[in-house]
Amino acid sequence: MKSLQIILNIEKRAELISEIVNLWLDDDSGLLEAAVEKTAKEGLFQRGDVIFALNHVRESINKDALLDWFRKSVSGSNSVQVKDVLCLHAGNLPLVGFQDILAVLLSGNRYFGKLSRKDPYLPASFLQTVQKIFKEEKIYWSVNLHEIPLEKTDIVLFSGSDKSVPNVLDALNELGWLHPKTKKVIRTAHASVAWFEPKAGSWDTLTEAIFRYDGKGCRSVACVFTSAEPAMILQKIAESAESYLEENPPENKTLPALDFRGAYNFAIQKDFKNIGNLLLEAGAPELKKDGVVTVTKATIEEMKAFRQNSGHVIQSMYSNVDVPDCEPLSEAQRPPISWKPDGEDVLRILTNEMF
Amino acid sequence: MNPQDIFDPTITFSQKMESVFRYQLEHQPVYRRFCEALKVDANSIPDPESVPLLPVEAFRDAVIGEPESADLEFRSSGTTGMKRSVHYVRDVSLYRTSILEGMRYFYETHDFSFLCYTPGYNENPHSSLIWMLRTLIESDKTGLSRFLKLNQPIDTELIRKVSEKSNRLILFGAAFGLLDLAEKHPVKLPENSIIIETGGMKTYRREMSRDDLHKRLSEAFKIPEKSVHSEYGMTEMLSQAYSGNDGWFYCPPWLNVSIRDPQNPLIQLPDGEEGLLGIIDLANLHSCSFLLTGDKGVKKGEAFQVLGRFEPENLRGCNFLIDQD
């Protein structure tokens, strides 16, 4: 088979992509293991986080999941207009752009990927696997923007902030890659919040939702809302995190800014705990301070109002009990492949006007 | 220590700071706990460059000072329902001295009458700015200094009387209040007048650069742009810094400003690097002299500039950075 892009039958395409994913994970050639080793050796990510990400891929990607995603996202007739899609991958988590890569392949579009210098090996090993199987697949990738053989892009996908987005668009304009009809899909959500009922248990799940990837993902919980006393929640999280941190010891020391903030909390007699690389504190919810997780005594309505008032900054709302509009807390770091960053279905965007 | 030693020019800043530091470690529990957590104590007095600076939010989040023996209670401005900072001032003479000596350090105040364009003291008894302006008004023996009526033009007869007394005029007010006055009731002030504006350059209604503001005030009141000055102060401070038209602020001898690294506020940044404004205000003897503000600033020698509020770079979540990724 020369290329996924010429396969119009979505069932076949989904089947082949899931087979490629399994081939990559089974790693007979050692390509993935080499990528994992380099990633860990260069201190890009903790090995535990990389293995977690790969395990999640194995658990969540199969033919049915891809088909289900496609069917939920795409409607319309079957005319094909293949587009050039530029993906600019951030490197804050291992394989953070994997959903985008799969979405482009599943949609049958051409993939042009700028891999992050902070995560260059893992996605590259997958793309190399795709290229080996489909030798004529139109996929191009590099860590150097200028090495990507793109003329104009129809769609560009990336994550950013108010500060970073203008710089990125300037760089793309300088390269002449944007045209008036280029669709820009820019994700700006930075953190997530959770409603937590202690009586329902699932402390391990809350711990993972907070501490996985050092809390750096947009799906990581930055604010915990609860009807219980925050001091008790902090204590229980600290206890639960002990075993988590034994298996996943943080590599770096706490940031000096967090030590300073901890000293301030001690001064004003606010309940707080330094756990791993993070500072967990009782009090009003706060999203802007890197490394800080707040625990707030509130109602569900107050949490929802906070989400509303925070606008585009909050990615997801979770709960460990059944609460309308909340995702299960267990899916914080293990989302289905069809999850929608910033509430947008990337597969629908890529296939819009296409089918 | 004798509080008035703070203003004694024969004692060095470092010596005064050491006395204040020891005093506050003993008498200010919030600051003591803060230093304890940072492993700083009276056995190793830090120098001004590395002394721990307590975030000013502490005036909102805790009790700083002595409410039971306070002469005055200043509160920060804010909307209803918002928790405000409270500064308990135990010794009103310290504040009065700081205001008058601070102003005299930069201006020949006996030459000036003060026209203050802010709400009056009776409407805002908890405003440190308005208390300060009242102090300046009361210090003028001509009786011509006063709070101006809001939304009314400046009485030209009053301006004439000030000139007759051979006094110069200082028009003092909040930045956007003065701008409103300039837009609605421009008037020619004597050419040797000075305007001093204070406060932020951003309100819910508008935002403007300081240069633009000064230009507009200069045009409306017909005085040279170089005569439009600024004052830097806050509820949490009892001392003020002043700048000429160029935006570089200077401190009186008992006030020290440093620029601290937002990633590690125990570290002072060198001249030219932007960071968080840190304050050592020795007049805050009975509250806390060592303050970390949320303002962004930069230093050059003894002078500093205020560059607005510091916005932390949110490193959380996915963020494609063109120069790092």
C-alpha cells in the first residue's frame, strides 16, 4: 500500500492506522525504545511519564476508537479535497501532539510537523514507522521550521498564549506559509479544574490528575474544588502522593518561586503542602502561578462560575462523582482519542469541506 | 529604636535598616514567620540586596501592624465585596514626617500651594493618598491650598491669588482624574506650576501611556511637559518616590527600591533588567518595611521606572514557543 491518503474507505484507513500504532508500540525494530532511551537520557522527560504516555496510547488507540471518533466528527458526502496541515507541536509533555498527528492521518490530509526540541524523538519514531509502511505517504517533519518543505498551509494547529501567538504567526508569515484562507486552530487553554468528593474515594486518581507530568499539561488539575475542609484534602493528597512519588520521583528540585510562596503561606498561616515539585495550598482558586495547585472549599455552582469567568484558560472540568458537564476525573490524564482540546474537534476541522 | 532616627541623615541606610529589621523580627509576627521559613534570622542580618521582601498581599491576607494601638487605618481601594489591604499606622507623626520631609527632599515646599484634585478627606477617611494630600494642604501657611471641587473648573481667581503671594502652584491628583479635569475644564496655570500625577495608567475605562498623559496635561494646563511629574506610593507604604517628566523615580534617603527576580525574589536583578519592584520603606517601622510589590520595574543607578503590573508567564499547559520549541 503506497499511501493512506489514497484510501478513501475510512474503515480501512482506521484499521491500518491502528495497526501502525501497534507495530510502533510492539517495536520489533527497537526504534521506539531507542527514542525512549534518548528522551530519558537527555533529561527531556521522566521515563515514567514517557511509559505512561505510551501505555495510554496502547490502551486508547484501536480501530473501533478511531472509527468511532471519525463517525462522531465527520458528516457529508465523500468528495475528497486533500489539504496541507501544519502542526506545530509544543513539548511540555511526551507525545503531546499525538492526537493531532493521528487526526491528520485519519483525515487523509498531508502532514507537515514541526517537532518540538523538547520532544523530538518519540513522535519522530512513530512518523518513521508510518513512512516505512507507507513509502509514499506525504508526511514531513523536522525540529527546524525552515526544513519543512511547505509552500502554503491550508490549516495550522498549535497551542499558545496571548504572548506567544503573535510571534508564531509572524514567523509563519515570514516564511510565506499563510494565505488568507489558512484556518488557524490555536489552543489557549492552560489548566483544568476538578470537583472532588472525598467520600467517593479515588485519591489515587486525584493524585495522578495533579502530579502526572509534573502538573504541566492543560489537562492537569490546577484547582480542586470540594465541600470538605481544604486542610484535610491537602493531608490526604500528601499521603496518597507518597507512593506515587516513590514510583515517579521528580527529577528537579522545587522552583525557588514556590519555596518563596510556601514561606509566604507559612507567614500568613495558610494551609499548604510542598509535595513533589508542586505547592498545594488552601484558598481561592488560582490558575496563573506555575507549580501551584489550589484547594478551595466551594459548591459545584461556584466551580462552574469560576470556569465561566476564567474563559478560554480552563481546558476541562472533572469530577470523581457524577456531575453534569464534568468529565470523569479518571480521564484527566487518560482522555479518549476523540477528546476536544479547547472544546474543538480537530478531526471535524480537518475534514470540514473535505467530505 | 527612636523612630525619628529613620530621617536622620547622619545614620547610614544600612544601619537604619538593620535596626528596623531587628525590631520587626521581634514585633511583627507575620514578617518573623516569613523570615523563619526562609531561614533568615537576627543572627545573620541580610543586606538591602537580599533582605526578604514580604509580598504586599500580606496586608490583605493577614494583620500587619497593631490594630489596637493604631492612630490611623488605611485601606486600599477596590470594589464592594473585594477583600482590601489594611495598613494600621501606629505613629501618625512618622507618616506626617515622611510625607513632608519626603516632599521637601525634592521640592521647595514652602514656595508651593497645593491644589488637590481628588475626593476630599471626609468622603475617604481611609485613603492614605488623601491623608497625605491633606497633610500637604495643612502645611501651607497661606491658607490657599485646598481640595478642589470635583467636576468643576479650577477657580482662576484662586490661581491669581497664589501667584500674588509669589507662591508656585502644585496641582496634585490621580492620573485619570487629572485627565478628566484637563479634558473638561482646561485652564492656563502659571508657567512655573508643577503637576504631580499618581496612580496606575490603566482603569476599567481606558489605558494610556504615561508620556501621552503628560503631554495632554501639559497642553491642557499650558505648562511645559517637563513640569508634569509623577508620584509613586501605595496604601502599604508610608513613603513616596517622585519622578520628573522622564519617568525615572527617585527615593528619599529612608526609602530603597530594588528589582527582584520574579523566579526567585530573594535575588536582586542588575540595572537594566526588568523584574518585580521591591521596597524597603523604613517609615513602615510599626508595620512591615520590607515589601515585594506586584509592579514591574527596572533600575538605573539610584533611579527606577515603573513599567506596569507584572504578569507572570503562564508555563502551565501546552504553549508552542517559537524560540524554544
